Amino acid sequence: MQPYPIVILQLTDLHILKEPGNTMSGVDTEYTFKQVLEYALAKHKNTDLILLTGDLTQDPHKPSYQRIYQELKKHHLRSICFPGNHDDLEMMQQVFSDEQINCNKHIKFKDWQIICLNSQIPGSHSGRLNADELDFLRTTLDTQADLNTLVAVHHHPVPTNSQWMDTMLIENSDELFSLLENYPQVKVMICGHIHQQLEIEKQDIAILGTPSTCFQFTPQKKDYSVDITDPGYRLIELYPNGRINSKIYYVPC
């Protein structure tokens, strides 16, 4: 029997580069990813699942995904990866393809399910949930109506009040929330992409945005701006009655 709470670590926006040691915005993104992962797993020894919620690489290269895979493999924990706007899903599916580490879209626990959606628009930084993704969401919610639900997606479904960033949110988020009105079992939605913390509620759903494992964007800015905030991750605890507990941790690197 699954013990409670279910403990999930969300790591997002790794932006791993082609070669180890390469930097982006002055940050060795591979080093900070490893540091964040090690810190998180040392602090939360009862972790059940790692969710990597997109932009695993900056420019997709198979060796970059393979290095992420090898790092995850060390820890013998179930890990689910899905794409952001910088990723190549087909390449990801080739690398993350075993029982422990994969790109599965649906994960079930005793009283909870996790539904992972692909908001990628090939060739664009913006996000959209195409008809197939919305159909998958609807069908899964209909089929598993008795399970509390966490929906995970890369792009943010609600504004962040950063004008430049909000040009890239999920274009059809109104359609998404219209669908979700019929499914009160959806308790929480998590996203990446925004490189900052976000915690609001919409339609009784907790909307949680998570900092990057490399560098953060300055909140509420008109134009692109990198903040001095440390790399981070999100801890999520899911309880049988539908309650959630979540906290952001920052990791000095």
C-alpha cells in the first residue's frame, strides 16, 4: 500500500547545453542541475517521484539527454520527463524509455493520478494544448473520475504579470479551464517555463509555477531580465483526501 503523503519533486527548465561545462547567462546549467538534484534528494529521502517539466535542454542534442538520464539513473527513483519549447520529444522518448525513467503521460497512485500534457508548439516559444492533448485530458479524467488529480504542463496557464513572459503562455488556456470546470477532482496544476515562483488559485485549482534549476527571471518585468535568485525546485505532497502541501526550495550553487 502506498504510504502517505505521496512526495514529488518538480525540477524544471534545466537548459542543459551541448557540452558539459558550457554556460548560459553565466551559469553552468548542468552543474546547477546536479547540485539541485543532489540537494533535493538528500533533504527529501522519502521521495516517490521526480517530475522534469520541460526545457531539459537548451538546444536538443541526444548526448545532453543521455547525461540527464545517467544522472537520474543514479538515484533509482521513478522519473517522468516531458517537453518544453526547447526540447525534442522524439529524441527524449528514445533516451528516457525504461521502466524507471520515461515520458509517460499518466501516472497512478492509490488516491491520485498525474496527467502530463505537452504544450509545445514546434518552432515556437509559446504554448498551446492541441486537440489531442485536450482529448487525452478529458478521457483520462472521465475514466479515472475517482482519483484526485495533478495536471502537469510546461507552459504557464495563467499570467505572471511579466509582459514579455506572458506572450508565451498557453494560447488556449480559456479552453483548458472551460474543460476543467467539469472535473472538480483536479486539485492542482504545476508548470515550468517561467523561471520563477508562482502560487495562485483559479477555479479551486492550485496553480503552481516553479523556479528553474539554473537561473531565474526577474518577476513582474516588462522586458526580459535575469534575477540573482538561486536555482530551485518544488516539493509537492499529496494526501488521500485531496489536500496538497507544497514548498519552494532554493539551492546556493
